[in-house]
Amino acid sequence: MSTEDVVRLAAGEAEVSVDAGNGGRLSSLRIGGVELLRQGAGFGSFPMVPWCGRVAEGRFRDGAETRQLPLNNPPHAIHGTGREVPWKVVRASATEAVLSYELGDPWPYPGRVTQTVTLEEGALTLFLGIEAYESSFPAQAGWHPWFLRDLGQGGEGVRLEFDAAWQEERGGDHLPTGRRTDPLPGPWDDCFGMPEGVDVTVLWPGELELKVTSREQWVVVYDEQAEAVCVEPQTGPPNGLNTAPRLVTPLDPLEASTTWSWRRLG
């Protein structure tokens, strides 16, 4: 990673680092000097494009044709290709960065993904757009943040608070079965439905409250690791290329956004 690949934004007491060279991910989010994201090359918060979560055995259908993706999480493909490639910095200012990358092998369709990161005092907004150049194709977009359980300030561990309309039943292969259930208690590696839009509170009691919101109606919550928890707004459920495809055409791009807003406690 070159330091030239990292764009640094600042607004109020918030500082964000966007690592274009490492999958266009947020490598750091600091509020008042306190880091909120798990550190490391595979962590931070990365965009999931052009699909989210697992694709069953890496295969999906496009009309009569079956496409095969690399099995980067055997026996499945997971989290898209965007996190594995360098992104181009299109433009940057003190509070906004615009990045892009060209879709290509192993994704079988040409196109472009654009990401905009906008920081203001008390909030961060992330935008993803997927364009098709020639052929239409199914796609998804989402975000995979790793929020630290412990902010290192001597406070309590993180809590997640949300009210979902349903939970996608998870099979033994970690894919939704197609059935929906009432939300169950954690631990979770599960997709939840919020038809009025994603609204999850990440709470460090006595320290900080961060709200993850989006107009999208699916969110994956993952809290099975000791170091961090994940709250992942996305445009469809895992394996959605097969079960809930959203077609991107040259005239109809896929666009999605999420906002993280925060306030200090105590």
C-alpha cells in the first residue's frame, strides 16, 4: 500500500481514511481520536460489489446461462470483487472522496462501480453506484464494516440494538433457505429484513452511539468474533444473485447509500 492510495478526510472531531489501493475500504474512522473500526488489511469497512454475502457454490444464472465465480470462501463465493482490487481516486477534497473501478474478470460483465465517501460533522454517508456498459446483469451493493467491540477507553463492550420485521432463515450452508422467521436472539451471522429501511444502533454504553441507516431493506448482522461486530446494509439478501436479482442495465444503474451518524454519551 502506498500512502498516495490513502485519502484522509476530516470534519469536526471525525477523521476518516479511505484506502483506495486496498479495495476502496475505510481503513479508519476516528471520533475524537478514538478508533471505531477494527484495524488490519482485511478489515476496516469495505464495499461489497457487485454482490453481497455468499453466492451458492459461486454460481448464478443470467437468463439461460450459468455463470461461475471463484470460490473465495469454499464452497461459496463471498462479498464481491471490489474489496480485492485497487480503486482509482477520481477526485478528493477535505471532506469527500470519489473512487471508481472497472468491472472485469472474474466478473463476467463490463461496467463501472463508483463510490462516494462524504464526511460532515457528526455523520458519514457512503454511496455506491454500479453501471452496465453493454450487457445487462444482476448485481448487489452493500457495506461490510467491522466495528470494534471495545474502544479501549475502559467502557463496556458494544451492544447492537435493532427492530427487524423478519429474519431470513439460515441453512446449514450459511445461505438463506427462502423462509422467513421472527427475529431470533444472537449470536448472529444472519440477514434481517427492515421494509421501512435499515436502522441499527451500535452502542458503546457511556461512550458513543452510532446509528447505521439506509433506505435499503436488508441488513446482515455478524457478531460471532471476539474483536468486532458487523452491521451490513445491502440491496438484497445473501445469494440474492439467484433468489432476488436486481438487473442493472445501461439505462438503469444500481444505486445505494448508507449513513452513519453518531453522538457522544456521558
